[in-house]
Amino acid sequence: MRNKKSLVFSLISILSPVSLVIFLLITLISDKYFLNRYQTNIFIEPFMFFLITGWIIGLGTGIAGLVFSIMQKKECGKTSRSVSISILGIVLNLLWLSGIVLAFPA
């Protein structure tokens, strides 16, 4: 049971930065459409909300997946795949956080 739980948390941690890129692409593609019609882009607000909260969700689920993987490994189970996915998710979310911090003064 914990192996599935750790794998799900790890995948959520990976999908969080991927969904940020998808949100960014949708916002950039739709920006020209809304500028031509002199309207505000309706995708800006969800993108800004997800920009801040998405890394919290991704980092939290990455850490939870790593903890559950370590707990599963102690009980005797192969968890190298889940551990590596969790670590990759944590690294991607920390890169996302550093990008937010570096872009904040601008």
C-alpha cells in the first residue's frame, strides 16, 4: 500500500512543474488573441495562482513520496524507482522555487 502511495506522491511531484510549463504555454499562446481584442487574458490569474502554490504542492508531495519510500524500504521492498522519482521531483521543484526567488525582485 505504501509503495503505491509513494509512487503517486512522486508522480504528482513530477507533474507539478510539467503543468506549470503547460500553463505558461497556454498563457503565452492566448496572450496575442486577447491583446488583439483589447481584453484581459483570463489565463493570467490561474497561472499566477499556480506559480506560487504549485511548487508548494510539488515539493510537499515529493518529500512525502520520499518519506513513504524510505519507510517502505525499511519494511523490505524495492523502492529505487520511487526514491529516484521523488528526488527528481524535489530537485525540479527547488529549481522552480529558485526561479521564483530570482525573478521576484524584477
